[in-house]
Amino acid sequence: MVILLNLLLLTTSLLCPPAELPPRPSSPQSSGQQPFRQQPFGQQPAAGQAGKANPAVKKNQTAKDQEPRQEETLAIETNLVVVNVTIRDQKHQFVPNLTLRNFRILEEEVEQKILSFDYEENPFAGAILLDASGSMESRLSLVRAACAIFVDRLREGDSYSIFSFGDAKVKLLQDFTEIRDIPDAVWDLRARGTTTLYDAIVTAAEALARRAERRRAILVVSDGADNQSRASLDEAIRRAVEAQLVVYAVDMSESGPGSPHGGAAALRALATRTGGRFFTSPGGNRLREAFAETIDELHHQYTLTYSSSLDDAASGRRDGRWRTIEVRIDRPGLDIRTRQGYWARKH
């Protein structure tokens, strides 16, 4: 019986072969597809699991990469002549609400086309220069208090730096900042040594020349003539003019204006050439008023720019000579103060 059953099974297998099994599905790795994994709620897919990048994003990135760099823009703007103008009426009040049509700019008596016009809106960059020579020892406390008044009146966007000059050195006490707080280095300042006024002007002018602000100013406080600088007064004036800044000078000498080459005369020359102001202030309230009036004026200036028509290559006038600037207003009885001119660049 067992033998007959085995023969029957063998015959059945030969006549009816088993059906083929369906092929095994390929694994995600072998098919080139990413396996699906359930992400926890709120979690973004990991890198490599997301879909293709949005072509619009790539397009925007490419356009951004093609934008001109800031250095290139600034290089073009350096050909502009910047003219900051202070205008007061007969009561010594600032004159607001003038428009571009009220202004004319003449260079070497040739009228220039004004390219830009602003009032009050632009922030400024200022450098405070403190005389720390030996003769200033009894006045440093007054100077520190005046510095605090200046810094306290800064507007949003205004920046300032503080330098000291004395003991044959010019020191940076505070790099440019918008923080309204006098650094400890000013409170710890000690008076000693000689006066390096002209070197301090050159150092501050170089720092301000690298700033992007079109309103730039130096506020210098000193009580004596320069007796140690490597730079001359002429070089200090030239550097200040080339940096297109305004010098506000506070003379703290008790004897008043001195000799033609003295401290007061030098401070007055720096202020006059650059369109700034000269204050005679031995100290006290007048010193604090000088600092307050300086920052108040910087907040009420008109800023105009132009590109000199005398720079045309065909004219051959770009020879490095001094060029006078005159600003005219179509209203009578106004006091107009700006810089006297500038040195043209050489080819």
C-alpha cells in the first residue's frame, strides 16, 4: 500500500508542475528610490530626503551674487564733492525747510549741478580729540563732563570715536561706536607731556575718511600750541579737507589768541578752512555749551553733493590745485557757513 501511494504522488508531480512564485520586490536601495520614513510631528525632513530645490530660490541666489559689491559703489562715490552747509538767520536760529531750488553751488565761480540734497536725515560720524598734555591737568574733569553731554545728545545712527593727544602720542580711547557711554579710558586719562595737535588731526582725519557717512566732524579741545607733532599745520588742514570733514575747535587757553603760529591761531585756521566753528572757552559752562552747540549744528546741516565740471579730461584742470567753493541762497539776510574749498585730485 505504501509503495502504491508513493508511485501515485510521483506521477502527479510530473504531470502538474507547481506554479511559479511572484518575483521578490526589489529593495529601495537597489531601485534607486529613497525609502519612506515617518517623520516625527513638526520635524523637517533631513537633508537628502527632501525634494528638488526650488528653482526660484536658486535664481534669487544667482541674482544676489551678481549684485555690485559695496566697495565698487563707494569707489564711484569718492569722485563726489560733499558740501555740508550751516544756515542761520539774523537771530542765530537754524533755517529749516529750504529746498534744492534755494541753493546754488559755485566752484571757481563756475556753477555746478547739485546731485543730491539732504537735511537733518543723514547720521554723522564724529571724532573727539582731547588734549592730554601736562598743561591740561586742571581742566580734564571739565572736558570729561563735556564729552558726556556730547555723547548723550547723539541720535540713532550717529557714531563717534575719542582720541587723546599728549606725551608725544596720539591714543585711541574709543573706536567708532553708537553706544552712548563714555569709556573708562576717558575717566582714567592723565595729563602729561607735550602737545601733538597736528598729528591728532591727521590721525582722526584718516579714520573718518574711511567712514561711509557724508557728515563727518572733528571736535578738538586744546589749550596750547603744538610743540611735538611730526605733521605741520598745513598738512593737518589738507588731510581734514581731503576727508571732507568739518572741524569744531575749542580753545581752552586762558590767555586767548596767541601768536600767528600759536595754538589759538591754528585751531581757528582748522575751523575756518573746513567750515566749522572756533570757540574761545577756558572752561565751565561755556565749554559744555560748545559741545552741545556742536552736536546741535551737526543735526541741522544741509548736505549737498556734486561732481565738478572742471574735472573734464578735455579741460586739463585736474591738477591738484586749490579750488574755491561758494554756496548761495536765494534768500537775503542769512548767514551761510561751509568749507572754503578743496584740493583737486591729480590725474
